[in-house]
Amino acid sequence: MARLVTSWKSSTQPRKQRKFRYNAPLHLKQKFMHVHLAAALRQKYGRRDIQIKREDKVKILRGQFKGKEGKVSRLSLMRGKIYVTGIENIKKDGSKLPAALVASNLQIIELNLEDKKRKQKLEIYGVGKKSNKQKLEISGANKDKLEKSTKNITVEKKESK
């Protein structure tokens, strides 16, 4: 297996992007398995995406199965693929194979909250996030303080020689 280059910053070349993703260690591949949340869940938990788990209900956004929904039956972290119940490819001989989907083509519409740590983390994160209205109120109060403090500061200009 090729070693992951730690000094890798970025490249616009697709072959190097693919190579990086393919050779990435598992702790980085795990981050690739984050899936966007539906609008209602995004509003509720104050997060844009979350790592997918088995038994999450997802909606497929891209590809030949677009619009279909199902529960996640299996995850392949090494391959970066997600398998959904009821989503299958039919072979020429009539046999069925589960279709491998990519995380970026899915959207979570219902979370599996049986995991206590996951539930606790979501609740803490949702409470810690402030709505845009609250942020505006806070920034308005800080604006008044900022104006008062800037009046007291005098700026000295240095003469250039």
C-alpha cells in the first residue's frame, strides 16, 4: 500500500485527488462518510452534516436511484461506500446486487438515535448553536461597545522619509 504523503496540501489534478482519497488512513476516510442532513434536522440540531451510521434513513439525491429512500444496511469505510436496503442493481442473469452509494449523493432524513453518545453530542451541539436572530442581537450590542472604545483610541500617523 502506498504511503500517505503528510506534506500534501492541495492539487487541482483529479488523479492526485483520487490518489489522496484512496490512500488516506481510516481516520481521514471516516470524515469522508459525513452526509448532509435534511432541512428539518439541520434546523433542529444546528448542524449541516453528520457521520452516517447503520439504520439511518436516507434519501438518494443523485444517480439512477434518485428520489428513493431507505435505511442504511451496511457501510464500507475502506471503499467509502454506503449500502441501502431496497437499492439493488439487477444483473443480466436476474440476480440482484446491493448498489454501492457515495456519501455525497445522500441526505439523511431520519437519524438513528439508539447510540446514547451520538444523541448526547447532537443535543449539546444544538443547544450551543445560536440562531441567526440571536447572533444579530449579540452583534448589535457589541457594535455599540466597539463604537465607544474606538472614540477613545487615537491613531498616530508616522511620517515617511
